Amino acid sequence: MARAGTNLRTSYLESNEVLRRPYQKVLVGLILVAAVLLPGGSSDYFLHLINLCLLACIGALGLMMLTGFCGQISLGHAAFLAIGAFTTVILTVHLKLPFIVVVPAAAVTGAMIGFLVGLPSLRFRGVYLAISTLAMHYAIIFVATTYQAKFSASASAGITIPDPTIGPLKISGAPTWYYFLLVLLTFITIGCVNLVRTRPGRAWMAIRDRDIAAEALGINLTRYKLLAFMLSATLASVSGSLMAYYSNVVTVEAYTLDLAVIYVAMIIVGGMGSILGGLMGAFFITLLPYGIEHLFEFLPRAWRFGSTVFGVQVGAVGVCIILFLLLEPKGLAEIWRRTETYFDRWPFRYRPLDTTRR
Amino acid sequence: MEFVATVVILTCTYALLAAGIVILYKAGRVVNFAHGEIAIVGGYVFYSSGMMFSGGEMSPWLAVLGAIVFSVIMGAFIYATMMRRVVGEPFYVAILVTVGIAIVLKSAIIVIWRAQHLTIDVGIAPAIRLAGGATLSYMDVASVALTIAFFIALYLFFTFTRLGVQFRGTAENPLLASQRGVNVNLVLSLAWIIAVLAATLSGVLYGGRAFLSTESVTIGLAGLTAALVGGLDSLRGAVIGAFVVALAQYLTVRLIDPVLSEALPFLILLVVMSIRPWGLFGTVEELDRV
């Protein structure tokens, strides 16, 4: 049945609803129930993959806030993750601080570094900003490399981190981590959604669409650009810190430029300027290499393709970036939106309205 | 003397990369983040096509032919299938497409060449001994000569040929140029072909002096730094910038710390970006300032 309901809004409150369509509420509820029940019926390996996705989601949401909403392109996301990881190393290994202190501390450190990295955005935009974040990436990674060379037992092994504990509860093993990350990600997502539809988010979108016009509207560019950088770095830093605890090891080799590009790929594949897109992209890009690995296992004598598999895993991310940018620039979120609109209008086939819901 | 030889070769390597980046930036306002990858893949192609039919012995002519064919196909392919479509999209699309190309090329190195470390050895005669114990192989001499020839050819092309003038017109204003009958698609694909050719030459140069591997793609960032130091829209600046980066890198290795030399291009980048972001010879208005 065709309804006008989804596009007819009669009050401001109504137009600001997150879940506008009735079935969306049902869907979100179902997803949450499924998410809670998931560990019951799945293997530790599968849960491990999901945990990686959830960790990536936190970082991807950070980048989405910065690039997708504020329009500031950043190739320095891996460095932000490294900041979180190395703050964790310093605080746990040297100072023996507990988990509950370390993660907020990593967030604060991330915010400070994000402030610094964001400073060039006040002078440059576009290509020049991308290059300056790239330079920042290498500067931060250089510091981290020097630190690791000094303090780790052997240069290649990295630094080990013990399992975290909150009070009496020890977080280890895939299911415990899963619930912890699920709760955290839910809160972060709700926070991001609310941020995006209130003053900072609207300011960011105005800056993204036309910074001069935004300034003319009275938006403080300095403040909101730096805020975006700080938020992005904070989320990345938290993600990096949790990743350090989760994998129990920190090594600077993990934080390459390729990792930054992988995060960029997540938000492109998911769809610029969409929270849902950020989450979908994070899942897609995180699971992609494992999917490719499993595909190769179908080939006869799979063991012969060792390095080929690795190469294809690397290249697939690049192919995804190019294909999505050229063919589906608004990403998976747009595909999902089209599907929704199609069923909204069913059985009629009106063209979807071009009022993009962010 | 060894100092001079090393810095000159390094300057040539970076100048070629920077020239390619500058040409692409002038032609389409695209900063190519895949330039290092293109250079290294070009070096691998040069090596493989030289080795193809001659079983162990490198044939320079086949290698050169392979490199040229690679450049033409690669440049035209990148332009026709990707960069032509990103015109008019938000600025990040063009950048990120080149980043995507970079990753795909890197994976090609892993899949096709198994990421093996290769040193290109053309095998023409040993080396010339210079005063002070430095050696300069004929390949080095040839590559320096080629680089100089490349820059002279570029200068002549842009100044005296019809296509070169059309090229500059397109760089100035693509829309007006196309309205005056310039074939913009031809010009821009030519820009890509020239840039890839320069990068390939630079990759060969680098592979002859050091080695090719997936890690050596970072020369792209040195090239980008060189281009920025000189000014992103200045070919003359590319050479000067390359010299600055090469000299600084050599001196750091010698006098301070080899580890620092890897991070050095980026330190230079940060300094340049904060003091004089339009570079030594760049146009101030070119800068995408806020």
C-alpha cells in the first residue's frame, strides 16, 4: 500500500525523528534482539570476526563524522588509531593503570592530537588538507616507531598488553568482548545520530556543503572544524585502545597508511554522510578479506595461492573504493534507501524522492 | 664525488615523479596519490619485459619497449575509465580514486611479481670510475641523460608544438579550451600518459640504484613532497624541489640518522605546508585556501 506518511511531516519534531517508518522500529528491535542472542548460536571464530567489525565500526564512525559530515578529508586515521594504542601501552605497561582509566585517557589524548592535526584545516581545504593529514600520519607513526624501538623487547614482536578488567569482571574471550563492544557501539551510535541531527551536526553539514556560506550563516568554522577533528580522533583513539586490549599486542607495523585507506574505504563503501553507511561499510570492508580467503578455499589445491590471496585481499579494497566512487557514490546506504523507497511506494514505481535523509 | 653522484641520481628520480604530479595537477587539478605505485610497477614491467624472451640476460630494447607500451596503456586506461568520470564530483572523489589505484597497483606487485625485491641491472658495461672512489654505471649516466632529455622535450613540447599550447590552454581553463576546439579528452589522456611515462622512468632509475619492492612505493611521497616544495603547478619548481628533497635526504642519512631519512620527506612537507604552502615557484592563488 502506498502511503504519504513517510514524506508528509506536520511538525518539526516529526521531521527530526530518527526512525520515521513504523517498520524501522520493528527492524531495529529485531536487530538488537538478534545481536543479543547471537553468541548463543555461533562459534568463537565468527564472534571474533564480529568483534573486529564492531571495533572497526567505532573508528569508521569517527571518520564518518569528520569526512562524511564535516567534509574534511583525512588520511591520518591510522595515526589516530595508533595514538589510542600507544597511549594504552604507555599507561598499562609503564604506569599499570586499570582499563577503566586507560580508555578515557586514550580518548582525551586522541582529542588533543585531533586538535593539533585539525589545525591545518583552518588554512587549507581539499587536496592540501589531505596532504597535510598525510604528513601528520607519518610524523605520528615516526614517533611511535621510535618509541617501540626503545621499549619493546624485540623490534618486530611488538608490546603485549594484559586482558582488561573492570572491577571483578575480566574481559576476555570472544563472547564477553562481544557484549562489551555491542553495548559501547550502541551508545556511540546513538550519540552520533543525535549529534548529527542537532547543532554540531547541522553546522558540520553546512561546512561540508559550502564553507563560505556556512560562515556567512554565523557558523564558527574554527570551532566546528576542530570539534569534528577532535571527535574523529577521539573515536579512533578509543577504537585503537580497545583494539590493543582485544588483540593483546601493539605493534607499530599495524598502523600503516594502508590502514588509513581501509577506513576511508569503509566510509566510501558505506556511503558518505550516513551513520548507517558507516556501520555497513565497516562490516563490509572488515569481512571482505575473510570472504576472499574463503572463496579461494573453493579452488583446487588452495595452498598454492598463499601470497596471491594476500594480494587479492589488499587489492579488493582498492577495487571497492574505485567502483563505489564511480558507480555508487553514496554507497551501501543509498542502496538500502532505494530499497526502502521501493517498498514504501509499492505497488507503484515512482522514482525515489531525492531528499536524501542523512 | 660519490656525494654528487648519489644526489644527482636521487634528484632525477624525484624530479621525474614530481614532474608527473605537477603535469597531472595542472591538467586536471588532480593530485595523484598513486604516483609511487605507478613508478614501481613501471620498474617491474621494465624488468619483466626485458627478461621476457632472453632467458636471464636483460634486453634493454625490449625493456624500453615494454615500459613505453605500459605507460601508454596505463595512462590512457586510468584517464578513460576513471579520471574522466570524476570531473564535477566533489573534490575528494578524484583523490580517493587515485588512492584506490595505488592499492590496486600494490596488490598487483604482490600477485604478479610476488613482491620480490628486484634490482634492475641492464648489464651494459661495468662502471665509470670517478675521482674519489665513486662509481657511476652506464645505466646511471644513461638515466641522467634521459631525465635531462625528458625535461628538454617537455619544454619544447609545451612551448613550440600546437598540442603543447592546447595543453596549456586546457590547464588554464578546460571549458573555454574545449569551446575553442581543443580535444580536451586527448590532451588529458596525453597528460596521464606523459606522467606515467615519467614515473616509469623514475621507477627504473630507482630500481637500478636501490631495489624495487612493495615498500619502495614511498618514493611517491618523496615525489609529492618535491612537487609541493617547488609548487604544485610549476614544472621548474619540480626540479628544484626534487633537488632539495634529495639533498636533505642524503645529508640526513650521512650526518644524522638513517631512520630519520624515511620520515624526512614528511617533515619537509609539514614545514613547507606551514610556512609557504604554495611552494617556491607555485602560484599563490592556486592554493585551495579557506
